[in-house]
Amino acid sequence: MRRLLSAVAALLLCSTSLGAQTLRDRVSSLFEFGTCGEPLCLNVPNNHGRHFIPELVEGNSNVIGFLADAIGTSISGIPISSASGGYTYQFVNGAPVQTSISAGPIFGERAPTLGRHRVLLGANLTRFSFQSLRGVPMNDLEFNFTHQNVGSPVYGDPEFENDVLEVHTAVDFSLAIGTIYAAYGLLDWLDVGVAVPLVHASLRGSSAAMIQAFEGADTPHQLTPGSITAETSNEGSATGVGDVALRMKANLTPGAAFDFGVLGDVRLPTGDEQNFLGTGYVTARGLAILSTRIQNFSPHLNGGFLYRGGADANDAILLTAGFDQLISSRATLAFDVLSEWVVGDPAISVPGPVEFTQPFVRSVQPSSIPNMRDDIVNAAIGAKLLVGRGVTVVVDGLAPLNRGGMRPDWGWTVGLERGF
């Protein structure tokens, strides 16, 4: 346990100096090709260099921000360990009596609580390397930036307004999250807990840009002097405390054949959102929990609501179904399907196509990223292994089952728990 706690704490010592530039700034810098220090500001005279700046072009204004916001939102969906994992107890005639025969789920929740004055301590390390955004590979993102309407009210006159700045971008973003968590049984039926994540975020990206001149005509636009092509790249990392979670769980039907409980937790905006260490807003989760035990098989079902306090983040309906199965006296198998279903229209959206009217009607899609709901469905399978002295080793793998949001191909968690 001490070794894992030391490894988690070591995340704080491995950060890369960022200077004044944050990771969010580095995402924006992947679209800087000129010398004026602004995204999409080209290196040409007569103000032509500013005609692709997204703040000035209706329909392109959210494309760059969309990419950074998608990275930030993905952090709020990272699961943390079960609020009351490990073995559970209830006091009978003043003595603790074990109420579970398995070590419990890893990410799902069951209704039984730890028991009065019982303590669970744990630490784990989770690793995700994000590979796709709404099903599009993150090493092959395409963006098309259109020109400002500077001539007549008709879009496409003069003809160079039809020029398109095409950018192919590759982004490698990964998270390593070390979480130290604890739960305490205030009463036989009530637990409180806290989870403190230490986050290491790493970003590497590159972009290749080209001016697509309309029908091959001469264009006044250049990315660098004498060239309609340019490349740029950037990378960096940051480490620090993420969003701290405060949790409370109650078993409302202790001792019943079917246990029913409720859980509430709040994640505080303690992580630096500009460096993708946290969301920058409060999130709160409320769950109803139903669980039972059939010999060595313990299924559970969770349903609830996730509130996200950010203006560019959707609330979600939460549904989790799974089980833990005692394999031997020292080994428990755990499986969960975890899902988030977006409430309302997506808060983060790609602008729609830009319509040109001259010299003929045509449209340009601003990105290869589709507009779709960012519903999240993941499968997690793992095991808990009792190794002695009350210490349990936790291993788990997580894989996406759908395409919504920014997703890894898979992720893993390893950790230790101990009950007292």
C-alpha cells in the first residue's frame, strides 16, 4: 500500500514546465501559421492575412474551441472507484458481522455499506490515451476554414472569397490519474468518503495547412511568404490535483433480500481547467442503487442523474448494470456496463456547413467531425485479489462500446485497497 501511495504521489513531481502557455493554449497554437500570433492569421500584406480568423467568420467561430472543449469535457467522464468497495459489515449484538462474501464491484455501486466505524483506504492508477473524437481518429482530423465575406453582400464575390484554408491535424492526448480515496462508516447504514485525484495530462499535436484556391485561380492568400502550405506542432504536459470528490452513501433497507440505497457525490473544481487537470465547474451525481446476492453472484443496478455546472457541458442520465462474482476465497471477478446519456441538445457542437452563392451555389463542411450526441457507453471488467493482511489488489480494463465523445481504444486501472 505504501509503495502505491508513493507512486501516486510521484505524479506531482513529473510535470513538464509550461511557462506561460497552458495546454489549452497549445491546442489553439496548432492553428497558428502566420507571424501575428493568432490562430489562422496568415503572413500576407493588405489585411488578407486576417480574413480566416475564426472570430471574424460566421460558421467557423467555434471549430477551434470545439476541439479544446471536447478534451476538457472528456475529463468529467473518467470513472472513479466504487464509494464503498471491499468487504462490508453490520454490527450484531456489538460484534461486526460480514454482510458480503466478495470484495465488491470496482466502478459500479452496491447498496451495502462498510459498517459503523469501518474504514476503507485505497489508491489506484488509471491510464487513458484518447484515440478518437466522435468516431474520427484523432490523428486524422480535418478542418476547413472559410473566408470572411469582405466584398459585396453576395458570398463569393470577389472570387477569392471562395478560397478555403484546409488544415489536417493530429492530436495525441493522454491522462494518467492517481487517486487516493477513503470511506468511513458513520453508521451501519451510512458511509462518507473522499477521493483526491492527482492528474498528469500530456498533449502532443501537429497540423499541416494548405490554401485551397478556388478552381486553381491565383490567390492573394499565402500561409508563409511565397507558399500556400505550412506546418506547425506543439507539445506539453501538466501535473496537479484534479477535481476532488466528496461522497455519501446510504443503505435504506439493510438486511433485506434486495438492498436499496442512494449515493450522492460532488466533484469540486479544484483542478486547473486550462491545463486539462479538471473541468473548471462543479459536477454532482445522484444515484439510486439496487443490489442483491444469489450465493456467490452479486448483481447490481444503478440509475441516476449527473449535473454539470459548465455552460458548455451537458447534464446526463446515468445507468450502470453489472455484477461481482466470487471465484475463490481470495478472488472476485467484477463486470460493469457504465453509461451516460446526454440530456438535451449537445452543448458542444461543430458549426454547420458554410454556403457560398457566387459564382455558383456550393457548401463547405467545416470539419470531418460529425455533429452527434456524446452519449457514453463503456464496458469494464476486472478482478479483486486478496493478498493478505486485509490488502486487496485491484485490476481493471475499460473499453468503449460506442462512438460518442472523445474516447480511448481502452484504458486500465491498477490499485490497492485495505479495510479496517
